[in-house]
Amino acid sequence: MPALVGNGLLHSGRFFEHLMARDKLILIAHFDPAGALTRDWLTLLDALRAAEFADLVLISTGLNVAAFEDRLTGIKVVVRENIGYDFYSWRHGLLEIPLQGYAEVTLLNTSTHVLDADKFAGLLREPMPADARVRALTVSWQQEFHAQSYFLQFNRAVVQSGVFQSFWRDMRPVSARQTVIDLYEMGLSRHLGREFPIVPIFSLGPYEQFLMLRRGLKNASKIPATHMKEAYAFYKTALNPCLLLWDCLLHRYGIVKKQLVRDNPFGAPIDELRDFVARCIGE
């Protein structure tokens, strides 16, 4: 049984029963090989706690709680066995927390650098539109249409639905990362998409589609302007918006993916970004 930690104290059993003080739940899946919370995420947690609009739960596969307990006051923290990646952390919370009182549930993971905590906290504070059921910050068509799992939101009707509950209840831990993506990241969209529309917060207009093509394809400059829409529709299955539109996401929402900063798979000019990230996370 995982250790349940709240405000630096060990708990068990009825650990989550005092949640539901607010209409929103934010459930954060944390992973860091050194067991650390970087300065940018600590700043975000401070901002979210101070704003008092959501119950905050952080589920980690190895957080050094003793090193950060003074920054975790008011946040429920679970330290669990390192199996199943982020989806299994979310599963633990979603199956253990009484969800019926929440109007919205948001799932985050720590695969992003939070470079403007106020912007990102502002996004989290905004209520979902009345007609929204399932939202992701970005959606991708790579392999198949799916909500990118670093930021997911569900309204009350979805959370209380049988299709939502069965997805998490039937989940089993998987050790291969690509299998997790296939079964659970894409599988979540397949599973919920049968009953609920999945929409992005960051909708791509003609300019963003143009940027995706120019940055993601070697021969994009040869595509005539009159064929950009058709070209995007054809090539979008090879394009990842959260990596190719990193500067748009940073400008609007204050985050960038760690994968971009670490690997820079498309050769983006990010030297200044890397310097700024190092300052924000405390390196």
C-alpha cells in the first residue's frame, strides 16, 4: 500500500475524505528521478494554493517529501510505487478520491516546465465552458486523434459516467512507455470519445497550422500558400503541436514541454529558452 503523506504526516485509509472543499480538483502526477520538485513547480503550487479555487492532490512515484514539506502545506501528497507511469498515478487518485462533489477535475503531469506560474494558474482557474465535456490543452493527430495527456479536464457529467470510471478501474500497470501511450493516452480518447466530444483549449488557426508545417517538414517552403489547408490536413499525423508550437504555448499559457528543452527534436532555436529554463527551475 502506498504511503500517504499530507503536510509531512503519514496517513492511511480515510486520507482523502476531507477534500471537496472547492468545486475544482487538480490532480498532479509527479515524477523526478532525484525525488525533487523543481522551483518552477513549487512556484505554481504556491500560486494555486494561494488562489484557493481548487483542491490540490500531488501523487508521486518518489518525491522526497521531507525536503519539501514546508512548501506542501494544504496539498494532499501521495507517494506510491513507481509503476504504470503518470496514468497509474491518476488512477490511484481518481479511484480513491470521492469525486461526486467536483464540477471539474483536471489532470496534470510534471512533463512541462512552468515558466510563468501566473499565466498557467490563470488557465487552471478559468471555468470550463458550459458545453465542454472533455478538454485538453492540445490535441494531436499523430497515429490517431487524441488528447495530449499533460493537461486534461473533465466536467462533472464525464467524471460520473460509467465510461470514465470503467477506463480507470480496468487499467493495469504497463512498463513500456509506448504501450502506455497506445493503451492509455490514445486509449482514453478512444474510450471517452464514444460518448463525449474532446476539444482543445489551444485551437489552431491558419497561422499555427502554417508554423506546424514550416517547422515540422523539411520541404514545407515548397507548399503553395493556396494549398496550406490541404497540406496541414494531410501531414498533421506527423506533427506534434506541443513541440512545434512551443513558443505559442509559452506566450499564451506559460509552459513548455521538458522534452523540447532536453532533446530539441526539430532543431528549434532555443538557446535563450534553455537559459531561461535553467534560471526558472533553479539550475
